[in-house]
Amino acid sequence: MVTLPVFGKKEVYVVNPSKIIALGLNYRDHIAESHSVRVRGFTDEVPREPILFPKTPNVLIGHEEPIIIPKFLKTYGFEEIRNDYEAELAIVIGDRCKNVQEDQAMQHVLGYTCMNDVSQRNLQTGDRSGWFRGKSLDTFGPIGPRLVPAEAIGDAQNLNIRCRLNGRTVQDSNTRHMIFPIPRIIAFISMNFTLMPGDIIATGTPSGVGPIKHGDAVEIEIEGIGILRNPVVEE
């Protein structure tokens, strides 16, 4: 179970979502690199509505816990096994809500944190059922290093977001570049699914995604939240 310190409070938050809903292709520059990522469903067309997919709660690990690349991947005979980092702003929902209007969406946000939407590209591309398995392997959802309450974050739609791989900056953007802003995301998701307290929404990643391997260290940094760091190991 992952627990996060809460910014400005002498308490911890227990991360225990009923569901994790993530967005694909929510930054234009990430869409532009879609051909290099080579994943089924990636095109250079700007989506007309948010592209949603699930991550299951077993993905969750905390700050400094290892991302574990499962050994069973070697049994498939892939020419190249590719697992990618993806820096994302995560929204934590504060209460049960359904059919939320955009102008009321932000009142349902408990807070924000960093998330690494680690993705197994071979499965994501090859599975006939789509992205589900490649996005939901154990440890493929680092989160942290703390929860920042909504009232303390400032403008969540104007936060610098970066990823560093072994100290080298590989993603560098700002949440203002999202195609679908946070109120639109919450309204759209709640139209489809009832959101429960503690549910997590991963809002998409900017350009610069790339592979990780055994021995790497990945850092996700979001302005006002902090740095989420995780080593990478093979099972």
C-alpha cells in the first residue's frame, strides 16, 4: 500500500483508488512523435474527445520503490523488449461524483501528484484487446512523492512537467499544453463512469517518451509537487 505525505499538513494520504483512468494522446507534441512510439491506436490525428484507458491498482508503487520489468516478457521472443517511461500529472478525486459539469469539476479534486505511466509497448501493440495489459503490469504506476491539496497547487493548468532518465532531461513541457484541460477531463470521465473518492486520473504525457532498462533511474518532476524517483530492475 502506498502512502503519501500531504503538503502543508501533518498527515499522510493512503492511496487506495477503486480505479485509475488514464488519458492517451493529450499533448500535441506527443501525438507528433506517435510514429516513433509505434503503438496500435497512435496516429497523428488530434482526438476529438479524451482517449481513455484503465490502469489497475496493482501498478501502484511509491517514491524510490523499484519498477520491476517482468521476466515472462523474454519468453515471447520479441525482437526488442520495450518498456517506456511517461511523466504525467495525476488528479486524485475527493468525492463521489457523476455527470459533473465543467464549471464545477475542480471542486471534486482532492489534490495532485506525479505519476509515471510506465508502458509495456510490445503488449500494448500486439494484444488484440488493446492497451489494457501493457499498461497494467505490477509496479508500472509509480506515484508520489506527496499529495498537494487542490487549494495549495495554484494553477494546475500551468505547471512545468519534466522527466529525467539517469539525470538527463528527456521530457520538458507544461500542463498548459494539454489538449483537453482538467475540467473537461473530469466532466468527460464522470459522464462515462461514476468517480469515487480516491480515484486517480492520469492526464497524459508530453513528448519525449522513451525506453527504460535494468539499472536505470527515472525521475518525474512537476512544479509545486516535487520529484518522484524510481529505479528500474529486471525480475
